[in-house]
Amino acid sequence: MPAVFITRPVRSVEDLGAAIIAAVYGVSEKAGASSHEARPVPRNLDALADLLRETRVKRVVVTDWRVPEASIGGLLEALADEGVKLVH
């Protein structure tokens, strides 16, 4: 999957991970249940890196980026390490 577009607010690793899971795996039609419910939401940068490798995302476009300045460095480094370009 080359690119993921995220329009909901992203404030944390968890928000970014949940949005990537939703974009890649979607929502099943069965009672509105998410098809990704079994996939845990990343809560740290290592888990986010695992998700990026699993989904093969190469570009993430976020329209509502709200990650605190103190958290951006590690997040950008994790994305770069996996060869993922962030546009926000």
C-alpha cells in the first residue's frame, strides 16, 4: 500500500496507528464491526514500526496533525527508519 490519507485528528502514536489500521483494513459490513478489531493499536514507536512494515505503507498524509512538539522527533525518526514519508 503506497499511501494512506488520514483526515481525523492525530495527537499521538495511538491516533496515528489507529488511523492507519482503519485506512488499510477498513470496516467490515457485519454490524459495523471493524475488521481490524483483532489488530492491536500501536502504543509505542516500536509497535508503530511493526504496523508500518506489516501494511507496507510508504506515505502518510495527515490533514489534522496535532502531535505535541515534544513527541514529533521520535515519531518522525520511526517513520523515516521504515522509509515512510509524512505529509502534514
